[in-house]
Amino acid sequence: MMDQVSTVTRPRRREYSAEFKASVLDQCRQPGASVAGIALGYGINPNMVHRWMREARQSQMLADLQQGATAFVPLQLQPSPMVDADPWPTKLDAPLASQSVAAESIRIELTRAGGTVTVYWPLAAAAQCAQVLRDLLR
């Protein structure tokens, strides 16, 4: 068989300067701006602009981390006296306020329009609690 060489060249990817990207992103941040409208006005696919926005957020987060900023603020936990030997509620029908909670626990309250959910997390598993919160807040 004979090898065939294609004479058709691939179109080169367009490259955009940092100044151009910054200008487009500044326009997208304006109140009431339509990312798709701005992108199409420049002849760019809106997905490209969304990618630039995501990359800018990631770059900002990395810069903040390098400057010592953290996503979480350390909390001073004050132990509460343990009323009962069993720190976790065992009766589902009993109100949570009447149940004892371990002295070594993290208390998280989530308030929404439908009500408030209170979560007690063992202090010994603080790293797992932090990971769950990071995943929820993304």
C-alpha cells in the first residue's frame, strides 16, 4: 500500500492575549451582562469565556493561598459538660435539645426557609468534617 500525505492543513488555534481576556472578563462582570452575548459579540464560543472565568477564579484562589489566606477561620471550641454517658441521641422521636451531646463535638447549624438543621460532629473527626464542608460549599 502506498502512504498518502494529506495536503490539507489544520487551522491553528487562536490565541488571545492576557489583556484581551481581562477585557472580556471585565465586561462579563458588569451587572446584567450576558456572558453568551459578550462572547458572541467577539466571535468567541461562550464556553471559552466560561473557561477563562473558571481559570481566573482558580488563579485568584492560588494567589490567596500563597499569601497565607485560608478558606476556613479557626474556631475556639469550648467543651460543654457531658450530661449522659451516651453522647449521641438514640431516640428519633425525642427532641434534639433534650438529648445530651458529647463534650468533644462540633456543632453546625444550617438555617433555610424550611427550618434549621443542627449537626453534631465528633471533634476527633474534625478533618473529615472540614472535607465535607469544603465539598458542600463548592
